[in-house]
Amino acid sequence: MANTQLTYSPIDGSLIVERLLATTQQIAEALAKAQVAQAAWRLCPLSERISVCRRFADAMLNRKDELGRELTVQMGRPIRYTPNEIVGMAGRAAAMYDMADGALADIDLAPKEGFDRFIRREPIGVVLAISPWNYPYLTAVNTVVPAILCGNAVILKHSPQTPLCSERLSEAFIEAGLPEGVFQFLHLSDESAEELVRSEGIDFVAFTGSVATGLKVQRAASDRVCGIGLELGGKDPAYVRADANLDHAIENIVDGAFFSSGQSCCAVERIYVHADVYDRFIEGAVALTRDYVLGDPLEPTTTLGPMVRTASAEFVRGQIADAVAQGAKILTDESEFPASQPGTPYLAPHILVDVDHSMRVMVEESFGPVVGVMKVDSDEEAIALMNDSPFGLTASIWTTDESAALALGDLIQTGTVFMNRCDYLDPELAWVGVKNSGRGCTLSKVGFENLTRPKSFHLRLMP
């Protein structure tokens, strides 16, 4: 039915959630409720907002095992890992409410005789958060918690693949005592979501997802004055220098490429390895990849589950086939992963060599369990290849020389530079992309700036 949203599990294709989509009237009512609630919430002391968010995080943690299993069924990540997303979400929320006092404090200026001058951060109003399925709690919390801490109201539109996540967030906020209307969720069609973005009642839109959909959101908001933040795709590179701790690099880069079947915006999708250590890196990476267990993600022994849908797996299979047709070699043996079958979302991890940037697999976002590895002869060659991308979310350098990592990091067109780690988000650091990876910033003290507006107070003191 056109007004019904259906969610199918990637595990076995079964229908797991059926929800009615919000009507035009329900959307208007939610927006009006948010505006009324925000007018009162903004006056609530910051200490109380922090307490509510702390109770919210505790409520989520208390259900981590239940929510983890539910998450596995919705998007396919193995159950041995999904409860950790709830733990990580609570930790990220804690980092944000711990820094809220400093991030939202008035900015006092140098004394000026006869005047009192300062800048106050005010909430921006009603925030529309549009969140994806791949890390549905972690990506949502990036906007939801700081927005509420700032005194805003939030309307969350979650991916139709993970609709239960928005409902669970709402239940936790109710348990935490958040006033009605400050946080709401809506199950929306794409058309209704675009109309809500265009609505004059929305003061800021925070979107996380694909470049194509992000551009639609940007166009929908372009006819009015509205803040917008876009967290989009990635084709994140890793560079292994000759002086790297090779065992450490192999272990972490392989995990960064294949964890959650590579379905992360900051997964490692291309690797450049110095010629001096190339052969040893390849040997170790292939050996480690053979240890993955692809299968039913509800089984505790499974370390690699299905991709979110068959079409996504077929897209990656197409990238691999095109690369092989152009001369690339597959070093992993798909026969060792019996669950990996064409026409299903189950896809074995693939390591490709003899690749170059004429191949789709090295320039298009894969968002799947495949990575290409290229041999390089110098730092300069590696940096040129790392920057040869329409994306710029994160990049990792594997070296024992911090000064070299800093120097190279200054040259990489990216939002985050890692040394000896990858595929990670530190909530005390700004999360930001360049080029097609997005605009705006979430997390860290800087991230609060998108969700507030500065108001200057210029007070002349009378004798």
C-alpha cells in the first residue's frame, strides 16, 4: 500500500516491520507541537537538559542486548557486535553532555569601560534530523542529543530500514522525562520528507546519507533561509609507510575495511602500501581475511553478516567484475565463504590487487566488503593518490613517525587524519567532510555551533 512502509530483514528477506506513513495533517501537527515545546524547553536550565540526556543514555544502556538483537534483524550486522552500538551511543551522548557547559557558555569579551559585552548562544529552533540505517543509533545521536542540549526541539526521520530505532529513542526520552514534543519521530515517504525540509517551521536540517539524497535535501532547502548540515559518503584511503608496525596495520586496516561488511561512511575502501612492505602486507591481510565467518548474523560465531539488501551486494559484485575485466586480481577465495552467493545480500570479503584509479572500485564509494590495494614508491605518490577522489571524510597513515604523519596529514584533503587507527569517531573531535563528503560539522565543541545562533549583547552602563 502506498501509505505503508514495509521493512524486510536482510537475513532472510522476511517482513519484520510494517508502519503507516505520516499524513500531511500528522506532519503539520508534529511541527506545531515541536514549535510550542521548543519555546518552553529553551527556557529550561542547561543543568536540567543535561540531566534528561543523562537519563536518556542510561535508559538506552539498560536495553542494549534487546536493542542489539533488534538492530541485527533490521540491518544485518552480527549480533556479537550490535549491542556495542548502544554502548557507543551512550558514550557519545555522555561526551556531549559533559562538554555542554563549556560549549554553550557565554563568550565574554575584553573589558571596555562603561560597557558590558558578550555573545550568547541561542537555540536555533526546530531541527529535522534525517538518519541512515548503517549506524542508526550512532548517527542519530550526533544531532539529537546536542540539539536537545542546546534547547532545540527535534523531529527525527529515520531510514525505512531501521524504523524501530527512532521508536526506541523516543521511548528512552519519555523514560528520561523529556517534555512532550521536544523529541518526535515521523515515518515519512521521500516526498513528505522533502516537503518537511521545505517547511518554514524547520530551522535546521541535519542529513546523514548518500551524496545523491543529500543533494536532494540541499535543493529542497534552497528556496528559503535554513541551516543545513550534510554528512555524506566516503572513499577513505589508508597509507602504509615503510616504517609502519606492520602487524598492527594489517589487523586494524582489515577490520576497518570489512567490519559490518564495509557499510560505514568511514570504512577503509582503498589502501596504498609502500613497495618495501607491500608483499608482507598483502600476505598478512589475505591470511587475516580468511578468518572471517560469513553467515547468519544471529549466530554468535558469525563475524560477517549480509549486506543490507541484495541490490547493494550486486552493486559491489559489479565493481569487482569490472575491475577483474580490466586486469585486477582477486586474492581472496570466495569458495571459502559458502554463504556468499549471487542474488543474495551475502557477499564474501574481497581483496583486489593490480588495481588503479581507472577502475570503479577505486573511485566509487563501494559501501561493501571489498578493498583495492596499490603499491606505491613514495609519500608523494601516496598523497597524490589519496587526494585523487571526489570524497574526503577520513584518511589514515600507518607509521611510527608522528612528525611524518603530521606533515603528510596537512597535505591530505580530508576531514579527519588518523595515525595508526581508522574507521573511528572520537566525539570530542569535529566530524566533518570535504568535497562530496559533506558540509558542516557535528560533535566536539565546534559541533554545537550549527545548532545555535550567536546573539550579541552590547550594554552601555549608565552612571
